[in-house]
Amino acid sequence: MASPVGASHQPRIAAIDWAMAETAAALQLPLVALAEKRQFLRASGVALPASCTDLGLRGAPNLEALSLVAPDLILSSNYYSFVEPHLQRIAPVYTRRLFVPNVPALPKVLYAIEALAGHLGHNQQGQKIRSHYETTFDHLAARAAAFADRPYILLTIGDARHAQIYGADSIYGGALARIGLSNAWSQGTKFGFNAPVPLSKLIEFPEARLVVVGELPLAARRSIRQSALWSALNPVRAGDVVHLTDKTPFGGAPSALRLANHLVTALEQQ
């Protein structure tokens, strides 16, 4: 991996948005503050400095705590535009539109690496790190070619009767396409997934491999085992279901690459 951006002078960066936090992490820029830090650490594979301050909820960050941190720059996205006027009183805000309905998110989060690096005056370094991600995706695509014979459904199970299905505009759907695998779900989605979708909808995709993303809620875990509908699905009967622990569908390039890596590895081991 390339060396950190601006290693000689690290700006004090805070993040409200998780995808932008992961973008900073991709550039090896340590965060001094992050909204919902504990949840982020549980959900993502990104390490944070122990000194990183938890700013509370992403939708209602603790402005007093943010002021005390005195960041040089605050990272945000179109999700949190309503709070930006308050953030701008504390420090400059750098924001990007990453998740837009029916617009592929993966190119946006990959380009965000270059864009943030460029904003900080390190264009070349940002290009190198973006290139590293693209090369790693290429290597995964070569491994995934052996499993491109059938389409896939990426879903998170909410309960025994409903799921969230990830479309082409999600980073998960984008990661699937980036490694050369097809998404059986071609219908429109909203901000990355279509929810709630009745599990009965999966009957329409008998040839698809199912990729269950994230851990099942305890109640759903028990109910699914007893569900006649779930048991009757072709992929379930054939044992063609992959379970992944990933749970940051609104993360950045690191989360997209992590899902692609986990999926290819799981397929190879299945």
C-alpha cells in the first residue's frame, strides 16, 4: 500500500459520514473525531486511533464535542446536508454526493479517494491509492471468473419474511459487478437497497446464488430455520447460499473491496 497522504503534516480531520471516514482511512489519514464511532468499529474493518472522539449520532452530531476537538476539516456527504450550516461554524466542511438513487455508488466512492487527496493537495498520492484499489479488484475479478456461471442476489435479512436487496446503485452491487458477477436484481432501488422486500420475491430468481450479507437477527435466525418458504427456495435446497459478515452498505471503497474479497473467498471455500 502507498504511504499516507501528507505524512509530514497530518490535518486534523473529523467525519460525520461513514463513507467519507472510510475514504480518509483509505488515504491513511487518522480521524480525530467520528460520528457513531463505536458502531463504526463494530461494523467496519477500519481501525481508528484510540484518541478519536465519538461525536454521537450521525444525524445529530454533538457540536460541542466537535468544537472541543478543533478539527481542520470535517468530512460529510449529501445525507447530512441539513446539519452542514452548523458544522461550518466549527471548521470547513468537505462533502460529496456518494449515494444517489439509481446512480452507481462504487465509482463515486472510488473517485472520492482521489478527490479528497486532491483537496488536501496530494493528487499523485490519491491516484496511487485509487490505482491500488482498482488493481486489487482486478485480481479478485480473475478469481471470481470461475463463479460467473449464475447470477447473484445480495440481501440482508431483516426478519423471517422480509429482506433488503442490494442493487446496482449500492456499493455492494457495484462490488459484485466490478468483479464480473451479475446481479439478478435489476429493479430500481433507493439509496443502495430496496427494503422491505418480501422473501417470497426470491421465488422469481430460482437460478440465482443467494449472498446473505450481515448477521441474521436472533429472532430471524430461529424463524428462518422453520420457514417453509425459505426452505423451498431453489438455492437454499441446493445449499447455494453464501453468508458474509459484512454490514457497512453505506461505507466507502474499503467496504466495497472487503465485501468483494469476502465473497470470492467464500465461493472458493464453498
